[in-house]
Amino acid sequence: MKISNVYVGGWFPRTMLQLTEIYDFLREGRSQLDLEADKLLELRKNLGIGKIDYGVDGEEFVEFTTNLNISVKIYEDGLTVLNNHDVKEETLFADIDAVTDYYENKLSPAINYLFSLGAPVPKELANIATVYPYFIVTEKATKDEIADLLSRTEKQKYFEFKNDNYDVVRGDKYYFINNKSKKILNIEKYIEAQIFIREFKGQMHRYLNMHRIIWEKIDRVKENASVRGADIVKFNSKLEGYAKTINLIDGRINQMGTYISTREKISKSDADLTEFLAISGYRFETLRDTLDYIKYLWDMTQTYVGSAQKLFSGLKSDVTSKSINSLTIVTSMSAGASIISLLTKAEPKFTLFGVIYFFLLAGLGYGSTKFLSFMSKNRKYTISDISYDKDIK
């Protein structure tokens, strides 16, 4: 058995404009944006770039080799595929670690810095650990040899397909593709399609989970029947943070739909992928339906956080209005006392009693203000909202 390649990759929505920026960076270590020139050069140096090509294969792409025998291919839609050519059976896991390390510690930091300006990635998504699918390509491996590879990497086999030309065995994180034919199959195209579909589904699942998490956070803000005046501003700030996250994620979701049709057209136009597509259960229409469902959930989430913000903004206005009324009463009392004092005295004289009386009035006014402020902050305000039974999402 010969292990010829190990592939790993990912997908994040991008465009041909960003591909051009990547190409300029890879060639010359520069950017037209206000980024640190020295840092760009250092990041490019860490990539160990050899030959660079710009081409078209269904979509425009940039491909380059490295001094670690790893080639990198980046498509205009953001699909990125790394291929480790220097793989041996006895060093398989070290070779997998090598391509993973290059992806995470060399390529990703460079691309992330290149696109560090503009709309941020929500921290809830940025902090998610990525589980890559690893594609191990073998040549003329026996059934027992594939089974041995599977036992060394996975506890369970999820999928298996065989024909005269190739075998496909899939675990959770590992895909084994065994080429049994003398014919050179377009296996890389299959791997690219698999990475795209897996990443697309994975991102939608993250957005589904994010909807659940944020919805519950909003629920926790609104779960009490009443809230102290001092806590209204704090809760309102939390809701503003949730609303910002929701808007950022909504923008990411709306980007995704544009890529399905293009990838579907590329996959179905390649005759060599016909059997691969049939065994992989590609259902692009189902992807669209799932994406529409996710969009619907996020529209609901936006509406929900908006209604919560209006609710707490109303309470905040109520607190402010009551505070102003209380202060008006105190001010009126102080003014009345001053007028009475003026009317009952023939002429102003500085006396010890007058000074004490002045500070007594001032202290009384200050104490009344603090007392009313304390009462306002600790007063319970009733939250009036409609409650719903939760549907399964």
C-alpha cells in the first residue's frame, strides 16, 4: 500500500476581490490597506512560498507550493485546500500534524491579518475550535490495510463505497480514498466538493446553536416579573450587545446563499465526479432549504431582541421620568422655604443661626435627593410581555 497524499481544508465566504488581495500578498507581501508593512512581510516569509500560479477551474484560484512539500489552493469563493505530498505510512500522523500546523499557525494567521479590517467576526464564532476533515489518499490498498488505517484513526465507520476504480471509507474526521485503478482519477475535485459541503453544513449548525444560545440569554434578561431600576441600564446594555452579535451573524448568513449554486454547477458539470456525487448524497436543494430555515430563525431572533430592547428602553424612560418628578418636588420645596424665609425677615443679616439654617436646608435637600435616587434605583418595575410555548428548533 502506498499513501500518496493527505488533504485538509476549510471554507469561509470570500469573493474574487479578496482573492486578488491574497494574490498580491503572496507575490509581494503587500496590501493596499493600512496594515503594518513589516508584519505583512514577516507573515509571507513564514509561509515558505515557492511557485505561485493564478488560474481558472470553474472558479478563479491561486495555488502555491511551499518548502514543506505542501501545496495550497485558494478559490475565489473562499474554499481553501492544503495537500501534503510527502506522506509515508510509518509517519502518517506526523505528516497530518505537519499540514494541520501549517494551516493553523502559518496560513490562517496570514489570511486573518490580511482581512483584519472591516466587519469583525463575532467572538462567539471566532472562539469555536475547528474540527477538520482529513482526506487520506492511498493507492492499491487492500481491505485489511484500509481497516487497519481506520482502526488507528477512528472508532467507528460511518460510510463505505466500493467500485472497480476506487474505495471510499469515511469515519468522523477521516476520509480514506483508495485508488485501485491505473487511471488517474480526479480525486482532488471530490475532496474540494466534500470540504465545501461539510464546512457549509458545519457553519449552518453553528448558527443554529448560536440562535439557541442568544435566545436563552435574552430570556434570562426578561425572566423576572420585575426588575430594579438600577439594573435596567445594565440589562439594556446586554441587549445592545446581543443585537450587535445578531446583526453581524445575520450578515454572514446572507452571504452564504450566493455560493451554493456556483458549487453545484461546478460539481455537476464534471463527468469524473458523477459517481462520487452519487455516493456522497449531495443534495444542494436541501442545503438551500436548510439555509432558508436558518435565515428564518435569525429573523425571529432579531425581532425578539428588538422587542426586548423596546421593553427595557420604555422602562428606562419611566425611571428617568420618575426621577425628574422627584427632583422637581425637592427643588420646589427648597424654593418655597427660601421665599418664606425672605418674606418673614426685614433685612438679611449674617448670624450663626442663619448659617446653621442654610446648611441644614442644603443637607436636607441633598439627603432628600439621595433618598429619592435610592428609592428609584431599588423600585421594582413590572415587565409586561407575552410568553410563548417554545417550539422545537
